[in-house]
Amino acid sequence: MREDKPLIGLVHNALVPEALVLGKRLLSVLGAKKSSWVATAEDVDSNADKMDDTRVIVTVGGDGTILRTVRLAAPKGVPIVSVNMGRVGFMTELSTEQAEPQIREYVFGSPQVEERMMLTATRVSGSGETNDVHALNDVVVSRGQMARLLQVETFIDGAQLTTYRADGVVVATATGSTGYALSVGGPVLHPRSKETVLVPIAGHMCLQTPLVLTEESVVELHITNDARGFMSVDGFIAQDLRLGDRIRIKRSPYVGRLLRMRGPESFYTTLTQRLGVVDR
């Protein structure tokens, strides 16, 4: 981490009042009350002008707080240390009990910087308009509220794979493999893996086997019927999709940077616990 960067960011989940209280105590422990900025997860983008001077961002919340923060942090290479106040916290590092005794070691010590692969999704509309968004977890193309299946013609590296007739399709990173992709039958990948997971949602008479793709794979999804669809990115950015729209998904030039003290094997130690599976 760049020691010449003077600011420490604090991003908290506004729906959990205790998150801000704990976050302010952490800033006090770090001696950063006058050299910090504070934002809710929903309003984190308002601090974009401070990122060049930000050394590290402390998030207090759950995985959703990290997902909102990484969109701001990743393009500037700012690392995140996370305190779990959410339900699962697959990406979080510290419990609330660990946070105050250990936070200085993460910010001023020598933590590992764990780099997480991200995805870039490019929507190309029928009019030729394009826009890019970046995802740490997943890109989901899904149907709207009407109970009508989407037809999603799918290409991998330019080669036609199949046309999914389904509620949608999930394209996830290894980080996102324990999220929506897992709930619809996808495999769990180690978070440091670079592969991409492709999983249909409630497929009907179509290929239903999840696929694991290489880190360099480019996935294209074409909506081929007039059912209304949506694209969501990390569960937050939603865009309407229409007949003729195409979504191109590939590896992002950015990576999410998470601060760790534990080794990568700790993922397996906590996997069943965080999935809520009782080991008998």
C-alpha cells in the first residue's frame, strides 16, 4: 500500500446502525478521524474525487457493502479491508470482535493483498449504443416479472454454444461462484481462481449443465425473443434488455484488492460454516 496516501475511507451499511458506530471506533483506533472520509455503501461513488489520495478503504457491513465499494476502488487500485456485519460474509475478513484489536495491523502492517478477478460486461443495443460495467461477482441476464422464458443465444469465443430457454443466465467469477451461481446449481471455485462460471437459471428443455470457462473466454449473450429481460451487475446495476440486444462479457482490466492475514486455505476452513451447512 502507498504510505504517501493520507486518507482512509470508511464505507458502512446504512441499514445496520451499529456499522457506523463500529466504523467510527475503528477510525479512532487508526488515528484517522481527521484524515478520513465516510460514506454509506449506497453513496460511496460521491467520493470518487478522493480516491487518488486514499490508502485503504475499511468496509463495515457484508458482501454487498464490498461489492458497492469495489466499483470505486478497483479502477484506482485501492485495497479493501472488510468487517462482517452481514449474514454470510464470504468476502469479509474480520469479525466484529476482531476488528478493533487487529485493524491497525491491516492498515499499517504487512497484510497480503489478495487480487480477485473481475468481469467487464458490454451491452450493445439494437441501435448500436454500448456501455461497459464491471463486476466482482456476476453478470446476470434474467427475465422480468412476466412468467415468460427468455431465449438467450450464447456464444463462447465466437463459437455458438446453445440457445438457453430459461429464466436467465448467470456469468460469474470465482468470487461470485458462492453467490447466485451457486443457488442455481453452479460449482464452488476457490476465490483466487481465474475461471468463469456459466450457469442457466431454471432452464427448460435446454442445456442445463454449468460450464467452467477459462479466464480469457469471451461470452456473448443475444436476446432472440421479445420477452422483456434485464441485465444486473453484482446485483445492483440493472438495465432493460430488448430483442436484438447483445451482452459481451470478458475479463475486466481491473481487479478487486482485498487485504488478508490468513492464508488461502482458510477459504476451505470456513466454507461450510458460511454456507450454513452443519458438519456432523
